[in-house]
Amino acid sequence: ILVWYVTGALTNSTSKQALSQWPKGEAPWMSLTLMQHMCATVAGTVALRVLGFRRYKPLPPSAQTWGFYRMVLVYSIGFCLTNGAFGAVNASFVDTIKAGEPLATMLLTVLFLSDGPAVTLPIFLSLLPIVGGVSISSMSEASFSWIGFLMAMGSNICFSARSICAKMLKTELGRSMDNASLFLHVNAYGVALLLPAVLFFEGPVLATLLTSGGKAARLFVLNGLLYYINNQMNFLVLEKVDAVTHGLINCGRRIANIGFAIVWFGIPVTLYNGIGISLAIAGAFLYMKAKQMSAKPISAPPSRVASRSALLDLSGKAS
């Protein structure tokens, strides 16, 4: 849990620091996302297929469907938008907005999952402090820009959509895939998806950056490795605790990310900033508790529940 917290805070902070090497509006956030996917693919291949830390599981042909590709698409777009938000506004503000992911989850669940969980009164009420917190924080944020705000909100929608896409895949991935192998496959397909888009919109920025070296290149590589380690820690925590406990720990991780960014970048915090951040985090915690209250009893052992949750929530908690 400690390593998960530390690598999560460093991943977000190095994303912001790497993109700050360019003037605002010119940061290559798509190239940074491509770097993250590439590092995860290379590191995952070495860990699984060379060092044998875990058994490598190939993606079964039955899983290579539009549903899987759709999940890869929203996953990659979600991280692109997250990095774009880091390039536009303060890192602490991005994390505050991303605490509002339950809003997008509830909206998409109601719209696209007819057999999804019902939105009970406690769940609805838990969303109100999230709305209030994000609104207050937005109004008092010195670095506020509509582009950064909309990118962060868009990433929430993408990560929520990713979870729904995974649920639409039913149980095929859960029977034949573990978290480490699935993460490797998603990032490998993400590289193939992002590479043409990055070359079209940003050009060979990443190749030029890595060949020339320098501080920006080191930050890009470090950020990619931290991204991989952070997601692996997320999976390991999920294997040790049940999904509800993981949600509680994740609320603490969000607080740690915001606090670390404020200290690392010396971001001034006003009274209204503090109120907004506190409300958003409190709402995320209440949402988790409300879902726990409304959830149906599950007969599967905790370890199986945690494993399935990890597959359905691939890396979103580490965004």
C-alpha cells in the first residue's frame, strides 16, 4: 500500500513536471501517454516472459472482439485526457476533479447497463458533496482553464466507460486472464492504437526527445516506469484485500496525491480550495460506503472477489 501511494503520487507529479518543460498549450501529452504504454509493455514483457515473476497468459482469440478493442480505446483516451489535464492545470486540481469519477460511473451505468446496480438514495446523496466539492474547487482554482477541466472530466467518463466495457465482456477474461497479463495486453494494443495518432497530431516528438536526451527525456522514461510500477502495486493490493477495503484505501491514495502535489509544486491553497477538496474526497468515501450498503451479498471468497474486481477495474484507480 505504501509503495502504491508513493508511486501514484510520483506518477502524477512527474507527468505534470515532464509536460511543464514545454510552454502551456504545446505540451506533447499524447506522446507522454504513448511513453507510458510503451514502458508498461516492455517492463511487463520482461517481468512475465523473461524473468518469469508470474505466469504469462496470452490473450485468447475469443477475447479479441470489438468489446476488448473498445475497452483499449477508452482506456488509452482516458490516460491521454488525464495527461492533457496535467499539462493545462495544477496537478492537485486534476486529482480533485478525478475524485468525481463516481458521477460518470453512475451516469453511464444508468444509460448503458440495463441490468446494472440501482441508484439508491444513499448513492444519490453521496454524489452531492462530490458535485459541490468539484464546483467550489473549480471556482477558487488559480490555474483553472476550461480545457484542463473538460479534459479531467472527460478522463473520468473514459475510465468509467472502461469499467462498463469490461463488464460487457462478461466472464471470458476473468476465466483465462490475470491482472498482470491483461495489463500487458491492454498497453501493447494501446501502443498500436496511439502511435498513428501521436505521429499525426504531434509528430516524432517522442523519438526526437529520447534520442536527444536531457531532463525532459529522463522525466518521460521515469514517468513511464512509475506508471507501470504503480499499476502493479494496485493489482497486488487488490489480491490482498477485498474490493470494499480497496476502495477505502483508494480514497486515502487520492488524498495523498493531492497533498503531495500541493507540497511538491508549492501550490497555494485557499480556504475554498481546502473546502472543495475535502468535500470531493468525502463524497468519494460516502459513495463507496453507499455502494457497500446497497450491494447484494456475494458468496464467492474474498480473494476471488478482489481478483474479479481488478479485472473489471483495470488501472482506473491508478489514473
